[in-house]
Amino acid sequence: MAIGTVEFDLSMVSPESGEFLTARTYTVEGVENADGSLRQLSIGQLVMAICLNRASRLEIGVWDETQQKYVDGIIPLMEEMSATSAQLAALTEIENDILDGGANMDNINTSHVTYDGRDYTFYDFLVNVMKFSPSDVPTGFADASNTDLITLIESKMDEKNSFSQQKMIELQSLTNKRDQSYDMISNILKSLNTTMTGIVNNT
């Protein structure tokens, strides 16, 4: 029986009593019940199904209607951290180019940086991706004398580094919770195997 096909809402666990309520939806390969009850599942199967569902939710996250995407999950967090790393790399490239004097007299407008598979001019990246105020970004030549711009870039880099550290802590917490769910499944399987072995040996 493939427990991996089980699907149901965790709201079936009563927050007041902790008792199991009927699931809204569940599907176990070979076991289906039109009224949505869980009576055909053994305790071991039920606990494993709950743990697997919890692990899956921790990995995928929760659907956010406002943002139209999954959030607060391992995969969304990893995607956020990947995007942040790419932004930091682009900001570092821009800062280094400015400090080195730029490629030409219009480097902010004509020098390019790649982010998320797209090619941006320095100006477009800073204003449209990093959300700098257009008034803070010169439209022509920029070098080490543009201290205000350099300060803004470094401030944004510090902000992104802090964000990455925060998300890393969240990711570690979610990963630990996910691993605990898998450990519980493993322990249940070991317990069931021990029980079955004992029954066979006693027959």
C-alpha cells in the first residue's frame, strides 16, 4: 500500500482536544472511502500519512493568494535565497565596475549585468530590480567619486546579506521539522516490522 498517495487537510486534528476528526479528502492506493472517513486506515498508516503530509507541506510551503505563489516552505525559501545571491552578485559587479572607473563615459546607461537570465543596464537593474530611487542613480558616468551611489549599493548589499542570514535560520528550522517527520515515519516502520517479526516467530 503506497502511503505516499495520501492527501488530506491537517485541520482534521482538533486544536482543542487533539482528537482525530474525519478528513476532508484522502486517497490511499487501493483504499478509498466515499464518506471521507479514516476508519479503513490503521493507526500506523494514519500516523505515517500525517507525517508525510506534514513533511510535504514543509517542503512546498503554503499557497499565498495575494502573491499567487507558495511561501513559508523549504523550496520557496531556497528560491528566495538563490535570487538574493544573484542580486548580491550583480550588485558586487556593478560596485566593482564603478570603483574601477567604469567601462566608458556612459557606463551606468550602457554597461550591462545579468540577473535571472536577463540582461540589464546598470541603471535599469538598480532602479527597476533593486528599487533605487531614479534620482539617486546618475544617468551618465560614475566612478569612485560617486560616493552617495556607492553608499546606497553597499547599504543594499548589507540589507540582502541580513535577509539571507534570516532566511537561512528559517530554512534550517523547517528542514529540522521536515526531518523529524521522516524520522517518525522511519521509527513507525521499524516498530511495525519488529511487531510483525514477533508475530511470525510466535506462530
